Amino acid sequence: MARRPIIAGNWKMNNTIAAGVKLINELKPLVADNKEVDVVACAPATCLSAIAEAAKGSNIAIGAENVHWEKSGAYTGEISTEMLNEIGVKYVVLGHSERRDYFGETDEGVNKRSRAAYAAGITPIICCGESLEIREAGTYIDHVVAQINAALEGFTAAEVAELVIAYEPIWAIGTGKTATFEQAEEVCKAIREAVAKKFDQAAADAIRIQYGGSVKPATIKDLMQQPNVDGALVGGASLKAADFSAIVNF
Ligand code: 13P
């Protein structure tokens, strides 16, 4: 079954408005001819509005890095789906290991945020991944599958078919240590099998699973050849137009 590749940049806490707009403007012509890949730039809240404006009419979709499950109210520091929809944001990165490790994000929170985003027409990019300790203990598949099962609680099979999952082994994030293609494929395959088990084969065949962790222009081609890897979530290399466009145009 052919799934449309999706390559997303996760800018994390980088880029002011001016820098973000400059990056989008540099990126636009470099990815304009690519009709085969969904291209996404996920950015800090402060520059979403400006980069959405800059990306108008291009094939770059804009994503956020967080969203709350409540519609509005006393949730200091949070952002609602209505606020993102007003800007035209189409995706949101949820459950990133940095949110989990530094800001107390839980499986339950990831589930609530994901369901609210989906219900509001914003596609969640749901992240999962194991620490080096869990990798070395050999329980990484159980760990990742448990994260995904929790994140997908309450979704229907038809809804799950439209979601995006990003497998990001924590030991490979920002370390220059990419997982081998076999390691990425092993876990992405296990995630797909878990989706088939919890939902159905159609949902498993349709859901798109990205790999993330030190993805670079030099590594993307082989990665994309893995049958269960449908794209990438790119951190550091998404901050340079030349590198990110080379990844998109693999
Ligand atoms: P790097 O590509 O910088 O390793 O970051 C990966 C990541 O965390 C993307 O969400």
C-alpha cells in the first residue's frame, strides 16, 4: 500500500519571527517542485502566524509544537486548537520526548491533546521513543508500543488512519547518532503491527510513521527505503533551508 511520505521539521525553541520567515522564504523555491511529499514546518507559537503568512500558496504546511485539550480558560502558557486554526496551522507535534522529560508530559496528556487536535482538524504528529537505558535493557518495543497504545486510546480505526506517528529514539536525538535503518524499521514495523492489533489492518496500512533522530541529507534515502518508514521528523537539519530541502527532495 502506497503511503504519501511526510517530512516535517521540528524547529523546537529556535527561530524568531524574522528568522522563521527568512527560512520559509528560502525553503519555498527549494521544495516547490516536489509533488510527492507532504512538507511541514513545525515552529514555536510566536512565529506561527508570520510563517503561515509567508508559506501561503506554497506546498509547505505549518505545524505547532503544542496544543491544549480544553477549548479555552485558565491554562496559563497553553494554546488552544481555535488559536491554531485561526492561523491555519495543520499539524501539531505532541508527546515529544523533550516535552515528556523536561515538562512532565504524560501518556494521558498526549492522548487528550491528540484527540482535541484531531477533532479540530489539526493532524497530531504523535511522538514516541525509548531512552538509551530502555534500549539497552531490550524492552524498547514494549515501551514504544505502550506509549502508542495510550496515545491512541479513544480514537476510531478510521481516525487513526489519518494520524502521523514519529518514532524518535531519545539516544538518537541531537546526538548525531542516527539509528540504523534496521533499527528504525524494526520499531516502525512494530508500531504498525500494534495499530493493526488495537484497531484494524486498514488503519495500520494507512497511518504514516516517521523516524526522527539526527536525520540528515546523507541518511534520508536509505531510511525512506524501509517499508514501514513513511517520512522523517527532523530537528537540527530543519533549521537550514539547504539541508531540509535536500531531505524533502530525497
Ligand atoms: P534532531 O534531528 O536534531 O536529532 O532532532 C530530532 C527531533 O527531536 C525531532 O523532533
